[in-house]
Amino acid sequence: MFLSSAEDGGKTLVMTAYRRSDGGVLWQHRLPGTPNGRYGHRAANPAAPTPCTDGERVYFYFGGYGIIARDADSGELIWERKLAVRSHTFGTGSSPILHGDLLVLNRDGWKEAAILGISAVDGRIRWEIPRPGFRTTYATPFVWKNSKRTEIVVPGMLSLRSYDPADGSLHWSVNDLCVFPCTTPVAGKDRLFFAAWATPNADAKEQRNQIFWGDIEVDPEEASDPNWFFKRFDKDGNGRITRPELPPSRALDVFNFVDSNRDEAWSREEYARVENSSAPGRNILVAIDAGGANTLTPGRGVAWVYEKGKALPYVSSPLLLNGRLYLIKTGGVLTCLEAATGSTVYGPKRCGVSGEYYASPIAWGNKIILCAQRGVVLVLKDGDELTILKEHDLGEEIYATPAVVDQVLYLRSRDHLWAFGKKR
């Protein structure tokens, strides 16, 4: 197993290989990073991107450095390509992916915004798709091997686009989508699904729920008062809200983002800009049929759409399993849809563990694994009703999606790497 991590606030970037059988360290290498002292979110980390491997080489991507290719067995450096650094409020989220000997990287939001097709053998750029004007995207490209062809599908600002892996030429696009997507598509052989949610595309009620994870109730009378937020949380009545005055909630996670003048407090004007923010695009789920071309629309390549914002995920990507789509949203709100039609199987329903969900749901046999950011792992039954089989609290935060290999579940929490399954 290969993990990336960061130390000293990003001053040191770490690449580690672990033995799957017992978690022993096989090799580890460090390199100097470029720390960003103002990541606006506690989940932001220069080592957030997941490494990928073809079995011979392993590829690490750090937003403050670039791409590093190492020998999977020995850890020896094969090649590296340094890339321009830009400070983002939420850091770098997109991971590199492999298709054969092609490494694909989404660089939206950087000075040279582009999709890069890089030779996995020597780091040479085979093709480059300029994307001027594409602001930050935290989504990872997706290799869709469908019944018609193989495509590289890349979410981006307001659109989803499909490219030919051979030369980067455009197959199709779907427009008027989420303004800054964090999720990655999922797909079967004949249909692909993409769901994304962002605060600037939500109404005021959705934004309030997102800020407080649904843990803090806001009654209609209170919400109708434009000054309700400061009446409740401005404890000393000085017209400013500091961190100690806020309850545990997403509001603390995005504190720096709201604090635009960097005085360690929110003014009424700063908070109003967040609650009243709006942007082009929509929070939406689209189902796309294989084989499309040019601009896809409902009835012409887009099979169906789903626009219930209270169900759409913010960071966690959907799970496609046995003809059903599972969506987990901030607050622990779970929705199950029929993949064929988009009709609701159940939900939105609370699964009993609130807070943020960064890890995407995964399948483990006929079970579904959900990981709440607060450190709780839920095991659900795949079916037409919400059935929670088990709940386990690891006691420390979870930001990464687990992986299953040879019937063993590997899970990374804040300070530990775990393996669950039968001992061999």
C-alpha cells in the first residue's frame, strides 16, 4: 500500500510504502514542500491527492511540488515533474489516475489550467488540454470503459467533459452544472453518473444547513431575521464573531474562508456575503448514456437528471451498486436512487451520525461502508430500505476513502492505518 502525507504544515512531504500483511513500512522518502500558511479548511492538506500505481511504478502528486514517480518495490526515484504552485483556500484535491501507461492529471485553477496526459514511463507530456478560465476543481478524472469506447471523463467548473485518452480530443460535454465540483463520476458499461453540490449554487436554507451540519436547529421565525446569526453567536455583543463563539460545525472549518480581511473574526458584512452568495450553475445529478458526442442535453445523451439539493453530495462521490445509486451528504443524510430511472428508492434519510462526510461510500460484498469525518464507520445493507448493520467509532477523524483488497478493508484515519478482515 502506498500513502502520501505531510509534516510540519507542509514543509515536508512524505511518501510511504506499507506491507499489506502486517502494516510494516517497506520504504519511505521525504522531500521539501512549499507550505501554505492559510489553508482555509482543516481538511486541506498538500498531501490530500491519492497516489496511484501500475504495479511497477507508484505516482505521488503534491499540490505544493508536482508529480514524483518511484519504483514500487524499492522506492527509488524514476522521474519527477515539478509543477507551478498556487495557493488555494481548500488546497489541492484532485488525484492523478492511470490508463495503461498514461497518467492523467487535472490542473484546473492553476496558472496554466489544463488537463495533462503524461507518459507514466518517463514523465513526458503527451498531450495537454488548455482550460483557461476553469477555476479550482477538486474532482479526480475518471476512466470510463463503457460499451462503446474508453473515455477520460473530467469534472470542471460548470461542466463535465469527456476526452479521448489517445490524444485528448473532446468527445462530449454537459454544461450548466455545479460551479466547483469535488466529486468524481461513477459508471457502469452503459451509463455514467455525476452528482455535485456547492454552496454558491444553494439557497439560503441549504447553506445554513451545510454550515451547521444540521446539528444546530434554526426555526423559521429566527431564520427570517437577517440578524439571527449574530444574535445567537455574538456572545459579547461587539458585532464580531470569533472562533470560540462558534459551536462545533462546518462554520469552524471554513472560518478563514469567511474571514476575508484576516482579522480572526467575522463581521456582519463578511457573513452576509456567504449566506447571500450565488453563482452560475446548478447543484445537480446527471445520468449520461455511453456513446454521446458534442453537447449533451436531456433526451440527447442525458438520460435523466436529479436536482434535490438536500440529497446531493458535497465531497463524497456516489456509489453505484446492484442498480442503485447511494448518495451521502453532509449531516449524514443518505439517499438511494434507482440507477435506471433516477426515481427514489428511499431518502433523504439521516443515518444517525451527523457531521461532514469526505470519504466516499464503498461496497464490501453486499454491504456498504460509510465513514463520517468524525471517525464513525457505518456498515449498511444494500437494499430497498435503510438498514444499518453495525456502527464503530475509531476515535479519530477520517478524511480518506477506504479500499478493499482480497476481502480486507483498509482504512486510513488521522493517525492510524487499519486493516479489517479475517486473519490469513
